[in-house]
Amino acid sequence: MAIDPTTGQKYVIELPDSEAVKQEILKLDYPPDGITMIDATRRLEEKFELSEEQKAAQTKRGERYLGFFHYEVVVPEFKKLLNEGKLKQPGGKGKPYVLSRKIPPPPPPDGDIEEIYQQIREKVAGDLLQQIKANSPAFFENLVIDLLVKMGYGGSREDAEAVGRSGDGGIDGVINQDRLGLDVVYVQAKRWKNNVGAPEIAGFAGALAGQGANKGIFITTSDFTKAAKDYDAAGFKIILIDGKRLAQLMIDHNVGVSTVKTYEIKRVDSDYFIQDVG
């Protein structure tokens, strides 16, 4: 269906379908110095032997067929070829498309942004664990206190240092659970390569009992064995934090990391375009 631009009357005119156009795009003879999309469109018009009437015909939306032909058929197919690495656009409007095997990757669709973000987090988390393991056990214990303070335990960093590190009976640190110091949390921090087993959890529970406490946090740069995770420390609440979770908590609470760039992802505010007809 087409529209006469003079009378506005609709009439039927035969035009090549999009699949035929796509197939012809793949067969175009690309010159060594490249070809613009406009030139490609003209070549395709010649290939299909479009009449002036066909070129001047309008679509239902009032667009000239040439515009539809160019932007809705030719352009998407060229983008597809670009994504497949068959063509390269040096840049700038109207620049030629040049045959090339190496092209910069296209911008990711919105659905891939979350995946890329998670990949970046995983990379940073791995780098954090490498840095932690390269430092001393004392550094790691201080890092744990910094993290717990950032998470809301112990009040200020000075308060946490005042509570101090006991180093007594398998307890590496003691920190206020609340800002008023009404309760405390005992911490065990192990910068280990091997996984922490059930005996270490049992030993920590014994250390808590020696302090008259029943709550503790066991943090390691490695992982916990299944036996450690399943260990039933009756009467004690012991939270286990492995290396992966430790690194993610550090990222979430900005410990040992800094923000490089911040991007805002925006969408159209449909409410803005609603007219008040009252």
C-alpha cells in the first residue's frame, strides 16, 4: 500500500520485500575504498529497477519509500553486518563502510548491563582477595574491624580500636554490636589458603564460651568445608563469612575500593508527555 503525495489517496504498488533486499545487500560489490549507505541504497534501487513512482511512493506512516527503504531495511542490515565483523564504519555521518575483520564491539543492549556490572564486581572481588592475601595477618584483622564498623557495628573506628583486640583463646577481635556498647561481637579472622574445617569452628565456639559469649563472626579469605558449614554449635550463633562474601561486602561498604566512574541509566518519562486536557 502507498499514498499519493499529491492527492493523499491510497493505492497499491509493488515494492521489493525486506528479505529480498537483505539478500541483495550481501551480494553488493563493495569497492576497496568503501561504500556509503546512501550509495548502497541507490545500487539496490538500480538492482530492483525501481521506477520513479516507486521511489516517490509513501508508506502508511507518510514516509517516502526511499526513507523506509534506507532506514528500516538497509540500515538494520548494515548494523547486522557490522556486528558480524564483516564491515567497519570509520566514524562520522556519511562515512563509507569498509571491509574489515576487526571492529570495535557494539554497545551492549540494556539487558546486558547488569551482566557486565556483575563481571566487573567479580573481577574487583578477585583483586581484593589477592591484595588481602599479600598482606600480614595483623593487616587482615584490622581490615575486618574496618569492614564491621562500615557495616554499622562498633560506633566509630576509634571506639572499635578502644574495644581492642584480645588475641586471647582464639579470639582475634572484639567489637561492639551496637553504638552504645550494650553487647559485643567476637571475631575470628583467618587469612588462610586452605579451607576452614569443623575443628576450627568448634575451637571458636570454645573460645566464645570462655568469654561468656554466645555470638561470633568467623571470617576467612578461603572457604569453609561442608563439615564446618554443617557444624552444630549448640547454644552459639556463629556467622561464617568466606572469601567471596568478604570481598563482596568490602565492595558494598567501600572498604579497600574507590569509585572510578559513575554512569546514570535513563529512560523516557512517559508521565512528562501526558497532556493535561482539563
